[in-house]
Amino acid sequence: MNVKTGSYLIFRSVRPCYTRALLSLRSPCRGHRQSSSQPPKHAKRAERTGFSPAASSKYDWIGPPDRLSNLRPIIYHIPENETPLERKLRHLRQETEDWNHEFWTKQNFTFTKEKEEYVQSQLTTKGLSERDDDGRKRTLSSEEMAVFYKHFLDKNITRHASYNREWYRRNFTITLMMARVTLHNTWRILTGQTRGTGREKGRTT
Amino acid sequence: MFLWEGLRWKMRSLLGVGVQLKLISNASRSHMSARSLIQLCRKNQAEWITFQHLCFLKRQYVMSSSGLCQRAIPKQESVTAVLDDRDDSVVSQVQKIPALKPEPATKALPSDPAEPEAARAARLEARQWKELKVEYSDLPGIYARLAKLKLTALVVTTAAAGYAMAPVPFDPVIFLMASFGTFLSSCTANSINQYFEVPFDSNMNRTKNRPLVRGQISPLHAVSFAMACGIPGVTLLTLGVNPLTGFLGALNIFLYTCCYTPLKRLSITNTWVGSVVGAIPPVMGWTAATGSLDPGALLLGAFLFSWQFPHFNALSWNLREDYSRGGYRMMSVTHPGLCKRVALRHSVGLIGLSALGPVLDVTTWTFPLVSLPINLYISYLAFRFYRYSDRQNARKLFFCSLWHLPMLLLLALTCKKSRVPQDEAAVAPSTPSVAL
């Protein structure tokens, strides 16, 4: 047994209560969990967010805004006998969420960092210290900050434009796929097929 | 030998058989027999150690076996939220600690019995994990926020004013259908706008409590709601009122969702497009009444168009940081001089437009006179904004614009040119209506 699997097992054993839920809800490829060299991506996400929903829950769960990206993470419910289309949708949503999180984390971090650097450089040019006599941090006026805001926007225009395009494309794709899944499920209910038996039989979409 | 001590204490601090198994495998690498290791561990169960000692030894152990570097992070280590270039698992550990203590949250939120503030409840709610289940009792509130109900109400008011200003006898049925159709179209446009802007809204303080950001409904649900409003709305306008109004309604939805919303992140021309979007509802009201695009309709549209600039430029002046971080290209951020000039220009332009009222036979000559005080006041505030460009003046201008518009429309309504020849009381002498 290699070290990484061992460390994963340790981690599982010290976490309270929800290991069973973790197993049933998190692994996209059931049964592969033990032999994988790394914990599946969803398990990593659950560790990252520090939350696991109850095993009996049939819904997705949405969490508080992330500290860095301000986006809310979602833990997706994996139904039994998930169809390939539903799985594709879930993976796409997960991937989009991670991609979004990465972009906004980087954006917010870069913005804050560059803003600090700008304030420092401005204060240095003026010959002022970082903190005033009361010990509070010095801030610049809105006009001085406006120069930085404009510069930040101009510097990142191509990045923002390409993010925009990609986001719109993903959003449309996800929504269309959600519509297909909903229609498919409705059709299955209407034609009286249950999830277990009617799989792949009468797919119309 | 020291490493050996470290191994022993390490095992005590962690639970689980897996640890022992791992240690055994490590021990075998260190050339010690497994049996002797287990025997040694079992002997010393009763001994106590201090936590600091434990952590120190743990660190020693971890550093000597590189594969465990990811896991040994005791809680006292200070973590910063700085991202570094190491792999994702380390970053995820860094992020984990500042996050909430994991709560096994159930469906019901903790109720705050003596807490009157809805804001505090919303703030507490925002910190919890929530099940993404649609509560049917919440739906009206959710839809109201999705459709930006207050903004929609303002839009319907301007459309109603457009209808009322038109020189035709008042028909309550057409009036109601036009108003309702405009209401539905506005709901559609606002819902699609929110659907497009979820990640941006999450990052701005003003918009982070919107329904899609909070996950109260799914994106598909929002789009379905938008279509359920838009299709009946435009159909009602086209069939129930007239095709021109229906066309204008559809055009407005298109301009707002497909032009203004994407343009917000690409170019400052979004403000001008947005002003056209705001100008169309009164035109729609007028065309609902007369069925044609008269100069009077265009004048009312021009009022709204010009009004948008002092209104929006003043609002955006105080949101510059949020816009910059969110990647929105607004005049106030990228072209501040232009922003102030345009606001001033259009505020003064309102005076000129009011003077056009009697010229185009929409209002009597009293209208430019009675509207002069409020127009002068908003121009004065726009001038102060232009001159001093600070937060205070921007805020004053914005709040003035909020009451200026309803007042202007009301005055126009009271000074409306009467079309009834017999009516000679208080209204200016009637002239034959300028019909096209």
C-alpha cells in the first residue's frame, strides 16, 4: 500500500461521521476509489469546503461564498442509475464551477495585490509612511485610486473579453443540457418508465 | 533513534489502523521488524505528552518522510490566503482552515426569534450550506427579485405616462394591456440579465444577494421564468395592442439582454445603449395609444434618454472600485472626464427638451415654465458633480434624479395639451391635434 493511499485512509478515519456519505456522493467512478493513487476530485472538493451533506439528501447543496472568489460552491447529488447525459451535465457544471473559481480567485487576488502596490508606490512618491499618526493605514483619495482602476481595466481587457465569451458559451451549454435532462426525465415519468428499468430504452433527446 | 521516537508519538496522535499499517510499511523501510514495532507501541499507551511536544515531533517525522508533507498541518500554524504556485492539494488545505467550521446543516435554518432585522438573517443564512430545493412559499419573493420588481415598476410607470400623454381618448382596456405587456417584457429582460451575470454579480456588493447568485433557483428555472413572461408579454402587446408596440417590446428585450449586458464588459458604449433601452417604454406607451411613431413619442423617449445619464453616471461614480474589479467597462472608470461632461450636458439638455414640448404640441407653453425649477436644480447638481467630482456630489445627483423623473412626467401630464374643443377651463386654448 503506497503512502498516498495510506494518508487518504488516515484522513478518512479522522473525519467525523460522513465518510459513508462521502463515498456514496462523491466518487464519480464508483469502485475505483480504493485503487486510485489520488482521491477523486470530488472528495478533494469536499475536503476543501469542509462539508458533506447527509447521505439521505436527494438535492444539490450550495455553500457560502468562497473567501477568495466570492462564488458559492455546489456539491452535486449523484442519483442512483445516473444516465450518461446527467453525468456529462454534472461534470460540465463541476468543471465550469472550478474554472470560474480559478478565474475569480486570480482576479481578486491580482486586484488586491496591485492595489496595495499602487497605494504603496503613491505614498512613497509623496514621502508619506504607510500608517499615519493614529496608526491607521493611509488611503488615497478617490481620484488617485481612479487612475489605478482605469489602468487595471485597460490592462486586462483581452483577458476579460475571452473570459466573457467562454462563460457565455458554458452557460448556454449547461442550460441546454439541463433542459434536455429535464425533458428526458419528464418523458420517462410520463411514459411510466422507472429509473432502474427504463434506462437507455426510449431516449428521445 | 530520535526518528524512532518520532514514529511512536506520531502513531499515538492519529487514530486508525491505517496509520499503523503505514507505519509498519515505513518501519520496514527503516529496517525494523513489524512485530517489535507493534509491541513497543502497545506498551506505552498510558503515557501522556504535551501537545507542543507532539507537534514538534510530528514535524520531525513529516520532514523525514517526504510523502506526508501534505497532511501534517496542525491547527496552530498561521495560514494566509495567499495563493502560491504549489499544487492544488496544498492550496486546498490552506483554504480549508479559514473556512467555516463544518456544520452538518440540516434543511431548516436556525431561526432567530428576537431578531427583527431581515438583513442579519440574510447574512447568517448566507454563511450556511443550504439544500438546493425550491421552497414554493419563497417563489413569489424570488421572482420579484429576479425580475427586479422596483425597476420594472418604474419602467411600467414611464410606459403608462407615455400612454397618458398621447393625444387620444383614454381606453382603459388598451391601457391595461399595454401596461401589463410592458411589465412582462421588463420581467423577462431583467431575468435574462441576471442569468447572464451570475459570477459578476457574486463579486459586487450591490448584487451579491440576487436569487441566482444565492442558488435559490437554478439557471434553467430562471430562463423558463423569463420565457414564461416574455412570450405572453410580447404576444399580448402584438395582438392585444398593436404590432408596432409588440415589435418595440421585443426590440427592447433584445437590446437589453443581447446588447447592453454583454457590452457592459466590452466597451463604454453600453451606457448609450442602456439609455435607449430606458427610452423605449414611454415610446411604447405612446404607440399603444396612437399606433404610430409620432414626434411626441420621440420627445418622451428623448426625455428618458437624457435623464439616464445624470442618473447612471452619478450612480456609477461611487462604484468604481467594484466595477474595476468585476471587469465592467464604465465611463466612470475608464473615461471619468467624459462621464462628468455627459452627465452635465444631458441635464442641461433636459431644459431644452422641455421647451420642445409646446413646439411639438405635446404640452402647453406652461410646461417649460413649471418644469424649469426642477430642471435647473438637477443641472446645478450636475454642475457641482462636474466641478468637484466627489462622492458626496455624485450621491446628491443620483438621489435627485430619482425624484426628478416622476416629477417631470407628472408636470408634463398636468400640462398636457387638451384635445377636447369644448373644454376651456384652465387649460390653454385648444388647437387641432397634430395627427399623422
